[in-house]
Amino acid sequence: MAQRNRSMSAKLGKGRAALTLTHPNAAGVDIGSASHCVAVPPDRDDEPVREFKSFTADLERLADWLKDCGVDTVAIESTGIYWIPLFELLDARGFTVLLVNARHVKNVSGRKSDVLDCQWLQQLMTYGLLRGAFRPADGVCALRSLSRQREMLLRSQGRHVQHMQKALTQMNIQLANVISDVVGETGQKILRAIVGGERDGQVLAAMKNARIRASREEIAKSLQGNWRAEHLFALKQALALFDFIGTQLTECDAEIEAQMKRLQVHDAEPDKAKRRGCARNAPKFNLRELMFKMCGVDLTRIDGIDITTALTVISEVGPDMSRFPTVKHFAAWLGLCPGTRITGSKVISGKTRRVANRAAQALRLAAAALRTSQSALGAYFRRMCARMDKPKAVTAAAHKLARLIYTLLTKGEEYTDQGQDYFEERYRERVVRQLSQRAEKLGLKLITIPQTA
């Protein structure tokens, strides 16, 4: 029995590789809001663990100390947004900085203080047991910050639209029941006239656009209310805040346009083919042309991907996909691929893991818009909805969109839609082939009947 155990141990240990010093000059930093604890290899300094305040002058001293200790790689634990100043400073000083996930190293007993945390990070980084999180280039990071700022402004503007609707409802002004959008052309004219002092329903109803289906009588009837002063004041302030955020959006769009021009690497222009109209909240400049000059391909040719979705994805990832070796790595980073929880050769769960990824969220919204698309992607989404529940079908379609984006950005090819009929024919051929194989295993023969017109 002992001989058998020794032989088995030899077989199990034969393929194991011993731990090697992958980064002998590594340091570990535990991030805090007021101070950072830093650990370097014990043989580099008499005091290998030090604490530095989070002031800029102290961060400069931290970088100088790491340079004097011969450190070239730094592992930083991600903590809120406190890591960003130190990360950018060390990266500018020439260090290789890796932002590691705190969840990967927290379940180790015996580490109850920040000093031991930074030492543990330094040891794990020395043996190459930590992986850095994805962070795009500096130019793309700037574009990402501007894009997120724009999304925040749009959310704030949407809240003030709700404040307008609340003030109207409190005055029993039922304008939202006859006009679908109170911030459209007709709604804005009526609201500004109300704030200006107009109360005659017939005069306000005469401002309607010809495309409004409701009649003037219906609009005038919906504009009969109590006109209380406090609610009019709330409406006035909500409208003023809506306009102010509109000016902020214009300034943000100008910054985004300037940053995208700095990131241009291609001189060609996209084709002049007619595309679907842009969303109302899309930037006012020619975003499609600037996006093409950044990426070299037109992502809006993919059905479901409008220009705002393309901006969100590119601002979060960037046009360079070299960080992701394969499309599977890209889908896994987005959190759109099936899970692989397997134990004992048994699949425990294939549920997609939860990730807070803005690009994945934008792709899910784009996938949900394929419900009425008469394209191959639309047919695929409807086929998935027939096979599984709606959230899983949305994730599957978003996964396909992510694979298409990765292929376009890596190969530089244009996307061409084969159409709904092409997808349905391919699906029929696949089903017939599977049925024929199953019939052959049962000793039967499948005979196809020609379809009539």
C-alpha cells in the first residue's frame, strides 16, 4: 500500500511545476483613502514596509523609494477610486503597475492588518500569482471618462424631465396622455409658453406639430388644470435645470469630439450608404465618421449597433484588441459567455457571471432591439427567444454582437448582413442534417419533400 501511495504521489507531482520568481523586483501596495502601505522585498531596505500619506508630495516620495529599492513591478489592490492617482503617477514614472482584484486575495487567514496585506500582495506578485485588470491606453481612458460623464448628464437630465411631468400631474395637466414626449418639439413649445404665462388651452394647442396625432381639441382639454403657483414654480425650475444640463452636454460633446480627433489613426472615410437615423440623445457632431477613423471599420453596419452603442463599447475597450488573445477572452471579460462551474466532471452551473461592465450593458440593450429586425441577427434573436427565456436570449444575442465587434476590429473587415431568409435556410439545413443522422442511427431513412411556393 505504501509503495502504491508513493507511486501515485510521484505521478501526481510529475507534471507540477515548482513556483519560480516571476517578478523578483515586485512591490505590493495596499490602498487606503488617507494613506497607503507599501511592501518591497525584505533584502532591499532595512524597513521593507512603509506607510505613505495620500498627498501628492508623499506619492512622489513613494515612487522615489520604489526606484531606490530597484522595484520595476507594482501590484496595487483595487479600492474604490483611491488607487487612480497612485496608478497614474507610477505608470508615468515607468513602473509596470498591475491593478489586482481584492476578492482574489482576501480569503487568506492570518492577514488582519494593512501591513500584512501589502506584504501578501508583494509575495503573490513575486511568484506571478496575480493578474492585472484590464485598463486601456491613456487616450482611451480619457475618452472613457468623457463618455461616462455624458451618461451621467443624460441621467440627470432625465430626472428633471420626471420633475416636469410631476409638476404637470400635480396641476392636473394631462399633456403626457396626448403627447408621447413632453421634451419633444411640441412639448417644449407648450411648456415654455406655460412658464411664460400663457394659460389659454386653444393658444397652447395651436403650437402642436403636424405629426402629432391628437387633435387640437384633445390637447386643449388636457391643458385644463388648477395652475397652482408652487407647481408652476417647480415646473419653471425643472425646465431651467433641463436647459442648463443641455448646455453642459454641448460642452461635453465638444470635448469628446476633440479627444476622438486626437485618437484618429485612419484617413479613410466611411461609405455614404444610407443608415438608420441617430437617436435623439446622440452627439450632434459626425460621430460615425470619427468612429470610423479611430477603428478603421464601421461598427454601425452591424444590426442593433447604433452610433451611441458603438461609442460606449469603444470608449470602454478601445479599438486595440491585442490585450485579448482570442474572442473567448473578450467575451469572458464582458461577462457574456456561459459559466464553467465544474466539479467531479459534473457541470454544476453554466450561468453567466455577474459583472458591472458598461460595454456589456450597452450590448444587451442593442440585442434587445433586434426583436423586430429583419436581419440574420434578428432571426437569431427570435430563434433564441423561442428556445429559452428572454434574459438568456438577450445575453446570447449580446454575445454574438461582441464576437462580431471583436472580429471586425481585429481583421478590419466590413460586416455584411446575409438577411433573415439566409439564416432561416441555414437553420433548416442544420435541422435536416441532424434528423438524418439520428434516423440513420435508428436504421431509418429520412426523405425530404420539396417545398411548394
